[in-house]
Amino acid sequence: MVTKKRSKPRAAKSPPRSPEIIFAVVESPEGGFEARALGHDIFTQAESFDELKAMVRDAVQCHFDEDDASRPKAILQPI
């Protein structure tokens, strides 16, 4: 009797990640600014645009548990 080997299911490869993440930036109705990443579940807000840049940088660091060299670059796009 010949037995067939069962092949293991292949793990789905994730698509290559872009070296950049675009954040749509809008003025908040309550004051300040909001930034939402396109294609990622990253959102942050701040009182000033300079503070928003720092908050986006921190949010990207928290979202991607990698070293600085391989972490995507955040691009802020006001809309």
C-alpha cells in the first residue's frame, strides 16, 4: 500500500511594504490637527502641526517594532 504525503499549507507571503507611509492631515473641528495613515491602522492628533509631526513619528515607532533603518518614513499630507 502506498501512502501519500500531505503537503503543508504554504504560509501566505505578505506583500512588500512601502518605504513610506502617507498620513492625511486635517484640522480638527475641536482645534489642533488629526493625522490618519493611509493603508495602516495608525491615527494620532495634536494641538500644533509641529507637535503632530512628533506624535506621528512616535505612532509609527510603536506600530512597527523594528529598528530605525527598516521602519517606513512618515509623509504628512495636509488635505
